[in-house]
Amino acid sequence: MQTISAFNKQVFLIITEFKREIMLFMAAIQGFTLSLSMIIPIGSQNSMLLSQGINKNHHFMTAGLFMIYDAILISLGVLGGSLILSTNDMLFSLLTWGGIAFLLSYGAMSFKSAFASINAGTSPVVNQKTMKVVIITSLIVTFLNPHAYIDTVMVIGSVGGQYSGDAKIYFLIGAISASMTWFSTLALGAAKLSVQLSKPKVKGIIDFSIGLVMWFIAWSLLMTWLGR
């Protein structure tokens, strides 16, 4: 009887541990899929990385920087920072208007680059930025973009905040892994197709589209601020 009881106890422990591993795995999967759904829609980070990849201009460094920034923001949100942003109206307003000003400027530069590419005829137009300019621009498109905080800190953070213990860590790892997967794929893809995408007409269309995206995001930020 003691042997059967010990066996049953061992089976129960194995099943319990298996269920725990499944729950942790599902937490990681939820973090990955949620983060990926927030990152993939074109925005200021994706637009900048796409442009850097087409020009093969510090594109891997740009992707790496965005991975680090997202890891910081996602960690901040999952570990409780979402409460700070959602309750601080002044901070939200500062981020919003700083983001609007930058996005309008970035959009205007994209339109200028688009017209320059179209007028260039068959000669490719390559705008190479210094490493310092790329780093500063990457910081601005991330940390002066309230959408980045809404997506990472508030949305991902609020979902991740519902977990506790190891499950929260697994969710966090899954969410950060999604960011790393997407930005590395985008950088590689843009660089791989750079010959086709850097043709003046194609690049002009891409730059014009990026300008529209930047101005649309600026408009949506304004609407969000007015409706807050």
C-alpha cells in the first residue's frame, strides 16, 4: 500500500509540474503574440528602420537600439510602470506634444526626400546619416512617441501585470523576444531588398508613404490628447 501511495504521489507531482510548465509556456506565448501585434503595424520605429535598411546605413545598430528600448519599456510596463503613465496627465501631455512636433518634422523630411528621389531620374538617392544622428533619431522616435508608451508600457504592461511570479517573467521574456524577432527580420529584409527598394521611384513612394504615416500618427496623437 505504501508503494502504491508513493507512486501516486510521484505521478501527482509530475502532473502538477507539467501543468505549471504549460502555464509558463502559455504566458510566454501570450507575451510574444501580444507584443508582435503591437510592433508590426507600421509606426515611427518601423519607418526609420525600413529607411535605414534600404540605405544600408547603420541598420543593424538601429535594430539593436530599438530592441533595447522596447525591452526597457516593456519591462517598465510589466513591472508596474503602466500605472504611472496612465495617471499622470502632465507627463502624457508633454510626451504627446513633443511627439507631435517631431513627427511633423520627420514627415516633412520624408516628403522632401521623396520628391528628391522622384526628381533624381534613374540615379539612386542615398541619404547616409552619421552614427550620432542615427542614435539621436532612434531615441526621439521611441521616447518622444506616446504610442510607444501606450503599446509597450500600458497595453503590454497591463496584461503582463496580471501574472505573478515566474509566469510574469516568462511573459516578459516572450514579449521582448517578439521585439527582437521583428526588428532583426525587418532590418535583414530591408537590406536584402535594398537594390530594388532604393530605385528612385520606389524609394520616392516609400518615403512619401513614411511621411503620410508620420503625419497620421501626429494627427492621431492630437485626437487622443483632445479626447483625454
